[in-house]
Amino acid sequence: MTKFVVTPADVAQRDAWAGGAIPEVEQVRPGLWSVPVPIPVNPLRYVLVYVLELPGGVAIIDAGWNTDEAYDALVAGLAVAGYAITDVKGVLVTHIHPDHYGLAGRVREMSGAWIALHPADARLVRERYDDAAIDSLVERERELLRRCGVPALTLDELAGASMMIRHMVTMARPDRLVEDGDELKLPGWDLRAVWTPGHSPGHLCFVSPARRVLFSGDHVLAKITPMVAVHPQSSRNPLADYLDSLAAVRKLDVDEVLPAHEYRFLELAERVDSVMAHHDERLAEIERAVAALDGAACWDLATRLTWSRPWETIPPFMRRAANNETLAHLAWLEARARVRRVAGEPDLWFPA
């Protein structure tokens, strides 16, 4: 299949991404700015924080990791737009992953800004980021991986693989909960929330019909597809959630997509179609692998799939993600009776 290539809304931003650089702070259009905030030791390199001008201040969509480098970049980017961190009135968080939510608490401490999340992600904050609750989450992850057939020698390493990035989040309970279809009360903006679960249970996009733009978070990106995985805080079938969410945003009538990574682009519907086709191909590949092995654990299937690099070179954290993404596709196939699971230690997968 020939992959659809989106048209960049700004060639310089696309070229910076393609060249391994961080793009410039830019005024996207009157009253709207894009501020790249660096992500440490991560191939994504930066998250794009969007600054929405309001009377007497700004609101931001996402915030970045809680590192001094990220905070300084956010402050510097706001200064280019003519604002200080104390001018931030609100932080609209697309979802609770550290590169989006991590700095929100620090911004609130400095400015008094409110923080907004979807309720489905708000419910996960304590277990994910509170030191008193994290052991339970790690234990649930360990059990999931064990049922997937992860080798005993690597089970503990993979179960705790995300612990190294927890310090990059300031735990902050939201001040406001945003539901699907809510109109955000931002003067001068006709911003509406679109609930798009899949990448996280409470992922939100924000659409402005008047400006004909979609702030897509991680839901729809220009080049890569977001991780959609089964894990202790996901739904039972997150890929079904994600594909349904894609179908919902595909109907939106916008001229430009403003994602949280890579670069802005123009063709929403065509990009959604391409992402859906990618998952169709992945589902077919996994279905073939299940048929060939005829009774394999999820981990064994994951090691045999096509990834962006050889399995042997994938670091532990990403191997866990690969396993859990494979499980999400298996759950989707199981729900449609295209494969069947035989529970055990580990669970085994067979053709339907």
C-alpha cells in the first residue's frame, strides 16, 4: 500500500522535524502561537505547546515534561509571543502522559492557572503519579506481562520500565473536568472538546469551527501513529476506542491539523484514512502470525512482528510498549471472533 503523505502547513517546521532539529516558536495565525518544548532523551524530541491569546493573558494546550530545560523553553516561547508564565490563565491537557501533563502543575504554581482534563484521565492521576499508589500499578503491569508470556528474567525490568520518567511529572489534580462536546469558556475562542479515547482513556482534541483548526494532541499526527496499548489503566479494547475516535474526528470540517508532535498539516480525512489502513494491515499481520504459530503467547507474537527496528535493538521500555500494542490488536481481533484466547499462564492465542 502506498502511504499518504500529508501537506505540511509550514515547510520550515516540517524541515526542522525531518532534520532532527527543534522548530522555531511561531505565530500560527493572529492570536495563536506554537511553542516547541523539548523532551529529554526521546526520539520525538519536542512537544508542541499551543498558546491561545485571551484578554489579559493566555491559555495553553499541553505543557511539556517537568524538566528545567522544558520549563525554560516554555517561558522563552511565551516571551516571544509577548507573555510571561504568570500570564497563563489555563492549561488544557490533551492527556496525562508526561510530555503533555508533566509541567502543568509547575505552571499552575507559578501563575495560578487552572488545569483541565477529561474525567477518564483525571481518574488515573493518583495511581499513576502518586508515590503512595504506584506500587499497585506496577504490580498490575507485572501480572499483565506475565500473562503475556514475558520471560521471568525480564519481567521485573519491564514492569517497572516507566518508573524512570515519573520524576518528570508534577502531580496535579485538575481544577476542571472537560467532557465530550463541552464548549471551553475562553474569551475570543469557539473551542469545543472532542473526546478521543484510545491513546489514553481520556484523550481530548479541541476544534475551533470559526478558525477551522483541530488541536489533535497525539490522536492524529503527520507521520507516526500513537501507541494504542492494553495496560492496567486502559479499557479492555483500546484499539476499538481509538478507531471509533478516528472516525469521529474524520467528520470534522477543518483546514488545518495542529498536532502535539512533528508538524502541522492540512489533510485530516486523508490522514485518518491512512492511519486506519495501517491498523488494518497490522491486524492482518497479527492474524497471520496467530495462524502460523497456532497457540502462542502475546510476547512470542510481538517478537515476530515487523517493527521500525530489529527486535534485538529495541530497549526494554519500548519492548513493553510493543507487547502491549500487540495485545491491543489481539483484543480487537478477539472481540470480532477472528482469534481466540485460551486463558492460562501464559494466555495462548489461536485462530478462531
